[in-house]
Amino acid sequence: MAWECSDCGRKEQGESKITVCHHCGRPVCKLHREMVDDDAFSAWSDHITTNVAVHCLDCWATFHPQAAAAQAESGAPLARGLTTA
């Protein structure tokens, strides 16, 4: 069974992986996600190697409004990569 993006229906295929938002659990493709350095993981820094988490675009805007606002203000396209919380 191939995973499918909840926003566009794109199916996981080869190197095109579907990831899951760590807030709501929605499966999202690389066009419909943001990777955020999320401070929520800092309490477990002794046990994990990164604070980066996958976010659907809705959760990114809801739970990381500063990062979303900074991107919107800059007028740049969505990063689809690492942004800061």
C-alpha cells in the first residue's frame, strides 16, 4: 500500500516520500509540508539527535505562527525545508 498526500492525493513513489505531520498525523508530500526546528523536542535532547519535525501547512501556521508570518512577510515561496519555530 502506498501512502497518499492528504492535500493533493500524490502517492508515495520511489524517492518521493510521504511524511506525517507530528501534530495532527496527516500524511503530506514534500509540496505540502514544512520542516520546523521545533522547541517541543528540546526536553528530550539527551535521547534524540534533532529537533526537526514535519508539519502540514495548517499546523505549521497554527503552532509556529512566527515562522509562518516571517515567510509570508518576506514574500518568498514556502521553504519546504527547515524553518525556525
